[in-house]
Amino acid sequence: MTPSTGIAPASGKLGILIPGLGAVSTTFIAGVEAVRHGLAKPIGSLTQMGTVRLGKRTDKRSPLIKEFLPLAGLDQLVFGGWDIYNDNCFQAASNARVLDKDLLAQVQPLLSSIQPMPAVFDKTYVKRLDGPNVKKAASKWDLAQALRDDIRKFKAANGCDRLVMIWCGSTEAFRAPGAVHATLDAFEAGLKASHPDIAPSMIYAYAALQEGVPYANGAPNLTTDTGALLDLSKRNNAPVCGKDFKTGQTLMKTILAPGLKARMLGLSGWFSTNILGNRDGEVLDDPESFKTKEESKLSVLEHILQPELYPDLYKDFYHKVRINYYPPRGDNKEGWDNIDIFGWLGYPMQIKVDFLCRDSILAAPVALDVVLLMDLAQRTPELRGLGIQEWLSFYFKSPITPPGLYPEHDLFIQSMKLKNTMRHIQGEEMITHLGLEYYD
């Protein structure tokens, strides 16, 4: 095989623009700065710590991914973003109480220097939050133009060669795709008319894509998974991916469910409940925002288990998801699962999972990988022309796919797709794990 032609080098500065400078964002930024100064290791980041096998097992070729791919280095990253609160990133990180004070003190200079730009915000979409640092404009079209101006000014002020935008803001109220989202003409007319079904996340995505900036959606919001913005992505060669970072309970589901299916063990029911006390928990206490998150979390098992192919095992299994706001827990979420399964001759069994996880600690390395790989996609003609970067499904609860194509949710299939794409663009053979060549 030959490498994908024309991959541009990762030279110069890479600007990371983030709508929502809260717990996830500040943990991400502080973590990158800590790693840059040798204060910590980038645990959880595949691009920084993972390897990719090349060729046969007997070849013993497994370079680090960051050495195999032409990725931007951590020292090239520059951060900025928007938030409805005026706190700089050090203040926001201190308020989030994810990282300890000693570590924050060591990265305070960078965090204190990042002041949020006024955000595009609509309380209709996030009822439980309100803040003073909000843009005012005559229409949503004007808000989009103001964001485009922010993007251009940030790039110039920081001497950035390239940009990536990653949504780390709150989960918005549920919206189904409608006529205003179907075509770019309809969407732009909707922006000018301030259509109520155009959410802030869509305005950010529109602004980014119009500026040729890749956009990654870390929340379950309806955003770039619409005809209008997918068209804009391909038209402007600005990749998109998402949606909803795969972190706590859903990560466990995408690990466990493929194992049950691989061994042909049946499922009667899967009950999931969560308690968390951070801003995300507060937002999800609103039924409309929870509906958006619920849709993302519920879709996983159906696609993995394929009950239409295995009705004896998975037809009509019961799946319930609950999220409970519990302020004392802060960012330290607890996800509890009761799984009722059955095996040989239909005999019942149970699995209990109690995952005491740290939401932002799990999300931060995902955000790092996504921005670095989206930047790579933008520099790779074969990938950026696709629009949707389905090879990054590994990182998301609700992977975006072209219309009519069901998403892969199985973590192990997603991992294979991710690494095979890496091999493909670098001209290496795909790994199938068939292994017959070892027995010739």
C-alpha cells in the first residue's frame, strides 16, 4: 500500500477553540499544561500513550501512535473559548474542584490567561444555567457572524496556523431534526429569522464550518448530524465528528455488551442509574436536557446486540436509564448497573457494576485525542473530503454516520476501525487478525 497522498505537515500552532469552559474543558487544558511541564502523564490518551501494530505479530513493529502519525505536539496547542460565566480558566477549574489545588497552582499562569469570550446562549435550551457573559445581537445570523469574527481574531492574535473547535458545553434540550435543518439554504434563512429550533451549538458549528474549522461535538445535542451542516462540512472541507463523549456508564456498556453477544448470552434487562453533582448533573436535572442525553445512552445496546438478528437472545429486553442530580458528589459520578442475563437452557444470571468514576478525568483525554485526530483529518485530503469522520466513533456515545447507515457501537469494532484508518492513511496493511500466514 502507499500512504494517503498529500498529508500536510503538523507545523505551527494549533488553536483549540472550546464552547463551554467548565469542568471538562479546564481539566483538559490543565492536564495538557501539566503534561507539557512533566508534572503528570497523559493517562487515558490513546494518541499519547497508545501503540499501533504494523505488519505481522512476528515483525514486532508497534510504534507509538504519536510517532507513527504526523500529529501536532502538545507544545503546539493554544487554547481559547467561550462561556456564559466571566471566570477565567483558573477560576473555573478551582470552582469545578476536579483537580487538586497543588496541581492547579503549578499550571495557574496558563489557566489564568484564558479569559472566556462572550458566549452564544439561549436559556430555552439550557434552563438550569444563566450567566452574564452572553452575546447580544439582532438575530441568530448576527450571532453566527460574531462567532466567525471571534474565530478569525483568535487565530490572528495567537498566530495559529490551524484551528479545531470542540463543544464541551452543556447538554441542550432535545430537538428532533426539522425542515429548518434539512438544507443549508433553509438553515441560513432560519438563522436570519432566529428560528426557535436552531440551538446555540448549531450556531457555533455553522460559524466554525464556514471558517473551514473542523467541529467535534462532545455532547448529545442535535448539531452537525443534520443535512444543512453535513452539506456545509463537505462543501468547505471541514471535518465533523461526534457526538457525546463516551466516558462513564456508556463506556462500560460498550465493553460488556459485545462480550455478552460474542458468547451468545441472552439479556432480559439492563437498568442503569447515575448520581452526579457537577454542572452537568444540574443541567440534566431538567427533563428536556435529560431527554437528549437519554436518547444518546439508550441507542447503544440496540445497535450492539442487534435483536432483529438474535430474537431468542435480545428481543424485547428492558433498558432503563436514570440520571440523578446529587450535589455532594460533585464531579465524582457513580454509575450503577443491574444486568439480568440468561445462559444455557435459559437459566438466569446477574451482573452488577458500580463504577465510581470521575467524569472530567475520563473526558479530558478523549477531548485531547479528538482534537489531534480531527486536525490530522483536516490535513489529510482523503479524510477531510468525507465530512463525517466515522473512524473516530471510538470516542462517542452516538457516532454520526451518513443517512441510512447504522452506527457501530461495539468498542472493539470501533477500535479496529480507528487503528485501521491510521494504518490506511500511512500506507500500511490492514490488520484482520486472521493469522493463517503463521501456519503456512
